[in-house]
Amino acid sequence: MSAPAPIVASEITGLVLAGGRGSRMGGVDKGLQNFNGTPLALHAVLRLGPQVGQVLVNANRNLAAYESFGVPVWPDGLADYAGPLAGFLTGLERCETPYLLTVPCDTPLFPLDLASRLAAALADQQADIAMVSAPEAAGPPGAAASLFPQPVFCLLRATLLDSLVRFTQGGGRKIDKWTAQHHTVLVPFDRPGDAADAFFNANTLTELHTLERQRS
Ligand SMILES: Nc1nc2c(ncn2[C@@H]2O[C@H](COP(=O)(O)OP(=O)(O)OP(=O)(O)O)[C@@H](O)[C@H]2O)c(=O)[nH]1
Ligand SMILES: [Mg+2]
């Protein structure tokens, strides 16, 4: 059998998920909160840009503020903050390339080789979905950190749109329940040289300021 064709950056649309309620931040629009002086969602746009062919933002409030980043902005079609899977659906509906890469707006240190490593795994395994698996919090020094799936970091084949329409129309809201219906490969991000805090996310303003102090 011939080797699977590699996936190139221009075939991937990057989607920044910024459509949540931000309730643990007191209901603020999380993607517009500053991290070292730049809005979190803009960090994500700038980090994704070089890795993909084009970037979209998914947001449900303050759309003009997101539009000022210079990329297309799409709100959820599903009502009432149905969760990140509603953002996946919006992204797949708007995606004009064969692959969609989702990232949340609240994880400003995600790897610069995120797309290439997920794409290599997806192509190698001929999978439908490649999902990040990474340490969630710093453990004791020297200890091997456990890896956990990071379901909002997913590379998806755009042909999954029909499946996600059916799943969400049936009331499905959990990312892992949907991805379990498809050939999903978990991609570990714990190589030597991988930053241990690359997937730290900020759910509260305290977490955001702590992350900021670590990396200012
Ligand atoms: N499109 C869309 N994205 C969402 C929705 N809910 C959460 N997200 C996004 O999914 C990612 C992970 O969600 P959370 O960390 O729970 O963020 P959040 O829901 O804004 O915050 P909380 O209200 O505190 O849970 C973030 O990037 C959110 O913007 C939603 O209803 N629609
Ligand atoms: Mg939430």
C-alpha cells in the first residue's frame, strides 16, 4: 500500500473557539481579556495563522471587536450557548478546506507545531479526527505528568459535517461522545522539548493572571 498523502497547511482552516459564556470569569467575554496586553483570542489567531491556510473566529458576543482582528467571525447557529461542539459545527459549516483545526481562546501558549503534528498523525493513521493528549497541570518536579485528552484541540476532516449535524440535532453536546463515533487518534504532546504548560488554560481571572506572570 502506498504511504498516505501528507496534509499541508493550506488544506487546514484554523478555528478559534471564543463563543462561551465565560461564567467562571464572571461572565466576561473571555476571548477579549488581555494576556500580556493582547486579547486572548488574538493570541490564538496569531499563533494559528502561520500553521494553517486561513483562520476563522467563532464568537457569540462583541462580534465587531473580534472582526477587528482581520479574520472572518461566525456566531453559533445553535442557540443558547450549546457548548464547544456548537463551535465545531459552526466551523465545519464555514470551512472551505478539507480539514478544520479547533483551538480554544483561553490557552495562549499552545504549540507552534500543533497543526503539523496533528496532521501527521491523522494522515499516518488515516483517521477522521486527531485530538491532543497533554499534561493538564504541573506535577512534582521530575515526575512524569499524566496525559489527558484535550477535546477542544481537534483536527477534523471537513466531511464530518453531516455526522455532527445529526449528532447535535439529536441533542448531543459532549465532544467526546461525538468523537467516539469516529476513528479518533490521540496525539501526545509530551516529547522532550515540549513546554509542560503549553495546554494550560485560564478559566478564571486568577488563573489568567498567574499564567501571565509565568510568561511575561
Ligand atoms: N461556540 C461556542 N463555544 C463555546 C461555547 N461554550 C464554550 N465554548 C468555547 O469552548 C472553549 C472551552 O470552554 P470553557 O473553558 O468552558 O469556556 P466558557 O464556556 O466560556 O467558560 P465557562 O462559562 O466558565 O465554562 C472556550 O474556547 C469557549 O469559548 C458555546 O456555547 N459556543
Ligand atoms: Mg464552559
